[in-house]
Amino acid sequence: MYAIGVDIGGTKIAAGVVDEDGVILAKAKRKTAARDAEEIDRAVADLYTELSAQYEVGALGVAAAGFIGSDRSTALFGANIAWRDYPLRERIAALVADDVRIVVENDANAAGWAEFQFGAGRDVDDMLMLTVGTGLGGALVVGGRLVRGAWGVAAEVGHLRVVPQGHQCGCGLHGCWEQYASGSALVREARAAASAYPSRATRLLELADGRADKVSGPSVTLAAKEGDPLSVELLAELGRWIGEGSASVAALLDPALVVIGGGVGAAGDLLLEPARAAFLGQLSGRGFRPEARIELAATGNDAGIVGAADLARL
């Protein structure tokens, strides 16, 4: 059975027809009207209509950034989208003419499920997925099952407190893991370093037209791949935070695999090696227990589409 997966992001809504092997057969997209929930509903319904005209579709999975209730229907809260206890599935269903099964999932959960079913996690039953982007999202698979929690908002690992009274987070708390292990954290530290130590940040400043406040995450990765010492250090520090935080999660859940997704994955071993070293350095009982692997995600930017579609079939 074909299913359509829709990934609602802060700037775009991407959709695709996905077969049972996780292969995307057709894709389409729309812009996200982040402050207009009803317009988002219409865009999702429009994407479904466009794609289902070409394929026989039995399910529609919607991956959404935010807190999704355990009913797999309600968007409890969206930090960047106008959802507050919003009946997302009901509103989309009212606009879709077909009698199709509709399921709403958290976007990180959808991406994690795609990795578990079709990507780096295919050979394990217990896995932690980290989506390292503007923030830090997470997904947990335990015993082959996606962990959603009592109210649907499990695996918000980005909001584990790792530094008491640390950097303020967008959630309102201080010291959350995502303030140290995210693309935003990398950019913050890179810009601060470029401003404070311009003689060490020559390459980063060249890539940013001489402006420290324009340094970007991709430019740090590019400079690091060229061998720029400061950029290598910045990625190593990001990797350290990822690895140490993952060790804390491992103390609770003992995953066989930690998968790192998101744009920072472009750094490859410049990020992975420090993450692995930090993970092992902070792993409780090291030497007396098997150690989780840390690998890059395999399904790329389409993970939300693939995971949402597959989960809608279940």
C-alpha cells in the first residue's frame, strides 16, 4: 500500500508518496504559513490531492514540529507554528475528500522511525535518534517500539538540563542540552570566537564577508574540512556535547545505536570522532558493558516524509 508522508517545517511543507520499502515515488511541496494554522491545513490537503491523483493511497502521515498528543491527532504546542491544543488531524480530514487513514506524528519521531526501519537502525531494536538542527530533537525506539510517553511528548531530549543556570533556552528554562548541542549553538560559539579572536578566525570571516555576525554553520563545516584549526575546534566542541549528553541517555535507556541527523552531519568524522570519544569517556560502567555505536543518519532530508508515511500504515 502506498502512503503519503507530509513533513511540516517552519518554512516549507514537503510531501511524498512512499512505498512499503521506504522509497519515495513522487514529491511536492508548499510554503509554510507559520502563523496561520488553517492555511497549513489547506496546504496539507492540497498536497494530498495532488499526489493521490497519481497513486492509489491508503494512508496519510503528517510529521509536525511540536508536541503531538498521544492520540496522534492533536498538536498540543508548536514553538514556531501557531498550534495550541490544535485538532490537526480532524482539521485536515475535513478537507480531504477521500476516506483515508490520517496519523499525526512528531517530526523527530517520524525521522527516527525512518532510520529505524530503512536507515542506520535497521539492525537494532533499541536506538536513540538525535536531529541536530536549529534545536535538538530526539526519537527513542525501545524493544522495536517508538516511545511516545503517557501524553505523547517523550524523547524531548533537547530539553534535558545539562548546565544548571546555563544559556537560556527558547522553552524558558536555562541550560538545556540543545543550547550546547545544536546548529544554533555552533553558530553562536563560532560568531563569538570570530568576534573575540579575529586573527584565529581569518577563514571564517572570509566566508562571511568579514562580518562575525554573518558566520554560519555550513561555513564552519567548510572551513573545518579545509583544515581551519578554529573551525575544527568548534565542531569538536559540538561533538563533545553530543557525545556526553548521549552517554547520559544511555545510562537510562541503554541503546545499541545513537543516530545523528540534521545538517551538522555534513561534518562527518570531524563531528563523529569527538562525539564518540566523549560518549565513551562519560559512559558509566565502561569496560563492563557493550558500547553503543554512534553513526550518521542514512535517510537524509526526506526522513520525516518516509517515517510519517510508514507510521501511518501501522
